[in-house]
Amino acid sequence: MHILRELWTKEIKEPDAKSSYEYVLSVRERLDDTLKITREELEKAQGRQKHYYRTAKRRKFSIGEKVLVLLPTDSNKLLMQWKGPFEIVATVGINDYRINMGGKEKTFHANLLKGYIARDYNSSQATTDEGPPTSSSAIHAASVTVIEDLEG
């Protein structure tokens, strides 16, 4: 405060004090400019995030529906894979669902669930009426090569 009083009353005896005061003022001006730029960039980022929020789709499932659950693999907990299908038993809150996982019931968020669509094997393949192709109903290809002729 003593330096500011000397500058305002023009009682400056040392030129170094004036340069330090000018430095403080220039730093303050740069901070103000930086604050303005930061606010502008923040408003731009908020506009982008608002757009993404509006385009996000909410996942809704009904009780009794079959879903796949995104769970860690057995060999590596950092790798995730879709497992299932499991059946939804109850709705817990807005985005949480209780899933029956082979006798145990666990609660999962909707982001970890994906609707399960059962395949219709009869319309996509010419197979028996009982479901997916088996080894007896699948078409097999074989080739034979003669290595040595013993008769002649």
C-alpha cells in the first residue's frame, strides 16, 4: 500500500518501485483478459455439451424383457464383454434394473444393459424345424488326394 500511495501522490524517489507497480498492473490486465477468454471458451463448451445431452437416448426396459449385461471377462477384469441373456425382474429408480442372473438378483444401471434380440433360425437358414443347425444337418465338404497308386 505504501508504494501505491507514493505513486498516486507522485512522491516516487526510486524508479524500481514504479517498474514493479507497472508490472503488477500489467499482470492484473493480463489476468482480466485471460478471464474473458476463459468465459467465452466455457460458454462454447457448454453449448456443445448441451447439444450432446439433447441427442442422448434413454434406455428403457420393461419387466420380463431379456437383456445382455456388460460384465468383466473371466480372465481379465479390465476387459468387458456382453453376457446373457438375463431377465429383468424389477425396476429400481429411473435408470436401475434388478436382473435375475441364474438364481441371484443383482441391480445394474441402464448403461450396462442392452436389449436382447433372439435369432429366428428358421427364416435365415434351411435347417430342421427344431432350431440351430447341428453337425448332422450341416453341409460338409471333403476332398481326397491320391498319393501313391499301388495297383499299377
